[in-house]
Amino acid sequence: MAFLNNYEKLNVDYCQAPTWKRFVNYFIDLIIIYLFMLAATIIFEMFKPGIISGRDELTQRLSFLLFYSMIMFAIETIFKGKTIGKLITGTKAINPDGSEINIQKAFIRNIVRAIPFSAISALGRPCMPWHDRWSDTIVIEEKKLVLQQQKIDLLQSLK
């Protein structure tokens, strides 16, 4: 029964989300953030005209990056490793051992997103952007994770 050796180890590399799904996640999340930003801008400008539109372009861009990372942090914390894009595509951010990310890792992931050009770090195969590398997390396809866990359970019952 040599095939039962090392079956208890979760293969997160098999579960890792492909680059195209990561891009879809990013695109969906970006649209959601732009909608949030538009709503916030309208509300702020109604109550205090010029608070946003009166700022220089650099300040507006830096504010957007900070706003983006804070909203993504809140969403990823509430949904335990998922953003709106990840909810739609069936992916999730987890620790390399398969456990859920904690609030500190969610914070690190999303602060790193505020670094200009961090999206470029997602190019390549396998897709490991800075916010994954620096927070020691991985984005996986949930269906594949479930299959991995079922395989482990099946082989455990055969043992």
C-alpha cells in the first residue's frame, strides 16, 4: 500500500488559482472599488464641496490606493479570505498549510496592494504577486481544495 504514503499532506500547489482567475478577481474588485469610490466622492462632495476635487492629482491617486487597500482589507476580513471577485470566481486566500488567513495576514495582503505597480508583480506563472509573497498566503480554487480534502478523507478511511 505504498500509494497511501504521504496522503495526509494537502497539495496547495494543485489548488492554486490560475493567473486568468486572479486577473478576473482583480478586475471585478477594481470595478467594485471604483463604485465605492464614486459613491464616497459624491457623498463627501455633497457635504463639503472641494474636499476631494480640490486636491492635486498625486494626492487623489495616493488616497485612492489607500482607500482601495482599506476596503479590500475590510472585505477580505469579513468574508474570511475572499473579496467580491473571489466570491464570484470561487477562489479564496489561505495560508500555505490550508488554514484560513487571520486578520494580520489580511492587513499585510491589502497594505501591500497600495504599493504602486504591485499589480505587475502578478504577471508570470505561477501567479505570486507581492501581496501573496509578503503575507505568506496563497489564492486557491475552493473546489480543488474540497477535492484535496475529500481525497485525504477517503484515503484516511482506507487506512
